[in-house]
Amino acid sequence: MNLKQLEAFVQVAEGGSFSKAAKELFLTQPTISAHIAALEKELNVRLFVRNTKEVSMSDDGRELYQYARQIIDLQKKIEERFESGKDGGKHLITIAASTIPAQYLLPKVLIQFNEKYPQEQFKILETDSSKVVTQIVDHVADIGFTGTVLEKKHCRYIPFYKDELVIITPNTEKYRKLQEESVGNIKWIMEEHIIMREEGSGTRKEAQKQLKHAGIVTDNLKIIASIENQETIKKSVRQGMGISVLSKLATADEVEAGFMLAFPIPKADKGRDINLVYNKNYQLSRSAERFIKVVKEVYDIER
């Protein structure tokens, strides 16, 4: 018997679900099942009564729960007591994030996390979406934030924010007239110079997908530049170099100030998912688990 088994048991008991317990503890459902099976074998009792709709505790399970809950509570008290020291309580969480979450979504999380756990430290690695996933797979980072889901083994993605893309243009008479006359039609972009985000960018991949849904063949676009820094892209658009497709979140200030215009993409859905990602093959540190819980709290994600 060990703490991980008891922790799994308590989560299943309180949530009434093996899958919910797996999400809460950042483990796979088979791992939760294995923990419960090991407990039942060691104690020679049946802890849960299972049917197709729900999981409920047996009489032995209810008795064990009283003890297990006390042990888990005591474990937390020990952690809080001995992680509060000036040096011993400091842990480094390495976070890899693509541009949009790094610049516009993470700051809100970092502020709240720092208020709740001032002894914790974090390191932010800003890169493109594909490299974020690579760093998670290679265990370079503990937690990642990306706008792209890549089918990599061991990665678990948790969508937490919907990011809408828009076509941005200079705020000139030409584009103001287009905004009035071409509602729901963006065929005109075929004649424009296009500035795109770099290859590997989640924004670029999503832009290509949404433009295709709107009937725009992206191979036929007049792409004149691929730029990594979105601030450079926005400045280039403002100065008339071309138009671009960027996150609505990233362009809101410039559009509100009247420096640029934003056109919605027809037939686009509610936006792309920005995802939190971590490697299921590695045990998350308590600090990383806490960070994920704060993300869920800030962006109101169901546990």
C-alpha cells in the first residue's frame, strides 16, 4: 500500500468515477484501475461496486475511506509545512508556450499562481507550437501551451481557450470600403500581398485550414513574407506592406485604436483551441499539478 494508491482511491470515492479521478490526478484511467486493484488485492476486500452507470463504495470501501482521507489530509499538511521554507519550498516549473498563450493568456495564470504559491518559481520557453509539443515529448518542459494538436505519443491535451482568427488590414479607405461592401466574402484577398506567420506556427496552420473552409486556395495566395514575430507582422500591415491572418486576441488593441481593420473569416467555427499539454509518461511534480489546477480555475475548465 502506498500514498498514490490511497490518493487514487479517495479521488474515485469522492468523484464516483475512474475517468474523473484520472483527470484530477493527471494519470491514465488504466493506472487508476491498477492502483485500486492493487489495494483490493492487498487488503483482500472489494472497495467499489461497479455497474454500467456509476461506481459506489462497498461497506469496506466506506470504512477505508475514513482512514484514507485522513492520511491524504495529513500528507497535504506535511507538504504545506515543509514546503514553506525560504529555500526548501522553491520549485522550478518549466513551461513551453507558443506566442498567443505566452503573451496573452499565461500572464493572468502566472499572477494568480504566484498569489497562491509565492514559493514557486517558473521558467517560460516561448517558441512555436510544434516545438512546444517536441519539448513536452522530450521532457524538456513540464507543461506546454499550444494552438496545435500533434499526434505524438504520451501527450495529453486539455483545451482551455477558444482563439478566433481574423484577417487584418491597414485602416485605409480601400479596406474600409471592402469592409462595407464585402460582408461574408473574402475572395478579394486573392489579389492582396499576404504576410504569414512562420512554418510550424499554430496560427499559420489554423489560418490555412480556415481559409480553405472559406473557399480560398492557400497555394494560390500571394504570400510575400513569413515572419516569426507577430509584432513585426502587425507593424508591416499598418505600414501597408500587406495583409495577414492573426489571432483576434493579439490584434484587439490595434483594431480598437483604429490602426488596423479586422475581417472575420466566413464559415470559421468558434475558433481554434488553445491547449495545455503534458507528457502522460512522466509523473508530474506537485508544483506542476498545482499549476494546471490554477489554469483550470482561471479559465473555468471542468475538472
